[in-house]
Amino acid sequence: MQNTAAAVTMVRDDPFFLRIWLDYYGNLFGRENCYIINHGRGEEVASMAAGCNVIGIPGDHHKNFEVKRWRLLNNLTMGLRSYYSHVIVGDVDEFVVVDPASGIDLLKRLSKAPTERVLTPLGLEVIHRLELEPEPIVDKVLGPRRHVRVVPRYSKPCVVSAITRISRGGHFSRYDKLHTPDDLYMLHLKYCDFANYVDTLNARNQMTKETGVGFKQTSIGRHWFAEGRGEDRAVFQAFDTLRLVDGFDMSPYRNEMHRTFQPRGDTGFWEFSNPTYKEQFELPERFFGIL
């Protein structure tokens, strides 16, 4: 039984991404090393996550639930780091992957990584190009979806082996050094499938409607609210306007993260710049089938 790495997430009625999360981290780390907070004690989540460590919590809609969610994730992560060398924590649509060019999988990669650190993989958002990628996602994501854009907001301090605190949303930490291994990436799948995107936002809009409060009281993204959602198809059609870059050189983006790394005001957290890049890349075939 390995104690190198554990994965932690929180989910509420999201079988599309939970299946991918379980297939990926469950196969890599073993389900006994996967920790899932089941918000609302959903029966489908509990059934799908059989063999994992499932923690059921009440599902009542309430104010400031993003703040409370990350308080719980922080405390669980800090507790687990006493038993594992590394703990990966994040949303159910976020995945830390190692470049297959390294020749090893994520578990072996982390077994060689120094501890007492926080690692920040470069954030790549997988985007669904509607005209070029018409096929639905049935099994694997990468292959059917092969285009990504660099989004610094999703370069998250999510591989934890040091004592720290992570901000709500997981975007910042109170670890004052920046480690961005060249072979590690954070793949964000929110935009990987148009049909699922629509279904997910429908559910989230209904949830925030039931809370009866606004954006500031919940501390979550504006897209959770119907009035801040925009037109779904236009969101995906905008991906067509991103310039396609030849190759897959990510060093300029990591260099920019290091160049701009600084304290986030007087909050105790650390940050780097968050520009909006106008480029997209095609993933090399070696990534196909990882997710």
C-alpha cells in the first residue's frame, strides 16, 4: 500500500467529471488513497466512489459556501499530509498530469519529488473546438479533445507537502516559494465538452437561485448565477479566434509566473500575474488517453 500521494476533492451531483476523476486518480493512486467529500450525501456519488474514502456532509444551500468548502479542504489536506508525502487537492474537473515524455507516471514522479514544498503545475484549459471535434466524450477526454489554452488562474498550488493554507478557489497559497516543474501540468476540463458545460451550468444556476443570495454572499464565480452566465455557444465559438501556436513550448509562461511572483497584498498569500493569453495549442499525441 503506497503512502506517496493522495488526492482530495469535493463534489455534488457531478457524475461526468467524477467518473474521469475516479478513473484517473483511482487507477494511479489506488481508490483507498482518494478522498471525496460528498456534498449533500448523494447516492450516485457514494456508489460511483465505492472503495474511496467518502465523507458525507449536509447539502443545505447556504451563504459563503465557497469559503466553508475551502476551509474543509484545507483542514483535510493538512491532516493528510502527515500520512502522505504529497496531497493533491482541487476541484473535480482539475487534474495534475505528468508529461508522458518523462517516461514515468504521476505516482512515480511524485515519489522522486522533494517534500516540504508546494508544487504549482502550469494550468492548461482543455477547450472543445465545436467544428473540429464533433464527437462526444464517451471514454477518454484527451484525443477526442486535443486543444488547450494557457490560463494562469488554473496554475494552482495544488500539490502539497508543506504546512500552508490555500485560498478559496485554490488559486493562492501562503507558501512563499514558487515551484513549477517543467513536466507537470494542471488540466482544467470545464470547457472540454459543450453539452456537459450546458448541463453543469443549468444545475449550478438552479443551486444559487435556491440560496436566495447574490455573488458577494457566496464567494464563488459569477457564472454560477444565471445573470452572469452569457450565451453558451458564443463562449465556445470564441475559442476559434485564439491563434494556434506551433509546437508545445510552455517555458515562456512559466518564466512569466516566476517573474511576477509576489505577495498578494497583506493577505499572507502569494500570487503571480494573470494575463489573458490569446493563443491555443494542440496537445502532442503523447498526451492522448491520459484522461
